[in-house]
Amino acid sequence: MANAPLGNNIWEGVLGVVVINYDSLDLGKTTADTELVPDQDIKDIIFQQNGTKYQDKIPTGIAWMLNCTFGQITTSILEKMLAGLEKSGSGNSLKMTRSLYFSYRENGKVLIVRRVDSEGFASTDPVYRLKFYLAYPEITGNIQWGADTQRNLAITFHCFYDETEKAFGYSGYATSLGLTP
């Protein structure tokens, strides 16, 4: 029987690994840390009468990004991660075209991050889950082949604000926060 992840929820615990699901596709095992990055713009408020250092700081924008590196590269994952890639029916062939001038936000899909239990499986407990309503992937590293190189696929998921839910996403129980699961 598996032990629950460390901590009381997805945020807590001194150690923890996650698994990631994007648009209903399990993206496989990771080879490096997964990092959730709040990207804030902050404006320094400076008054000359008070010197050259800020008197206040005001946030003027925020976005969230999830950086991860996957170690199980498949044509299904590549097709989902990069617009302009199209796999064949058998999945063993991949057509590389281009897809330009489209909106990441309008093409965003659900991104789910789950903590892993002591046996390496995604926890089914909602408090160990983080869900973003609108996310879109960007490949941020190279696809490598090498004699002594473990294969990796670095991805940054850009998470967008959902106007209907008035949130980027949530952790735990959506209904306890007045959100749609």
C-alpha cells in the first residue's frame, strides 16, 4: 500500500515529485525538477523628494509558467507540444510543417499537475492536484541524441487567466473555492 505524498497538500512537504497531464495526455516521467514560476511585473514608485530608492512597489501584471523536462519522448507528446507536427496513423512517422500566427491563449488546454505517492503513482487525492484552466506548451530545449546523453524534452507551459472562472487555476477542491472543477 502506497504512502501519501509528504505534506498536507500539493504545496507542502520537504520532498515531492509530480506527474503532468496536458489535454488528457499523460506526459510521462520527468528527468529534472518541475518548477512553477509566478512571473510578475512590478513597478517601482519613486519620489525625488525621498531619494533614489523606491517608496513603494505596485504589481502591474502576473502570469504563471510551469517548467518541466520529460524523459519519455513519443510522437504523441511531440505532436501535442509543438504546433505544426502531425503524426501518422501508426504514430511512427511525423510530418514537420509550420503553424504560424495563432493565439496560445485561444488554443490553451487543461493542464493538471499531481503529486506522486511512495510507489511513484499520481495521487488521486484532490488536495495533491493543481489544475490550470488554460495552458499552452512551448518547447524550450533541444531534442538530443547522444552516446551518453539521456533524452530530454524541456517544456514551458504558459498558463493564462480564465475570464469565466476569474482564475488561472486552483489546487484542492474547486467547489470549496467557488470554482468549476
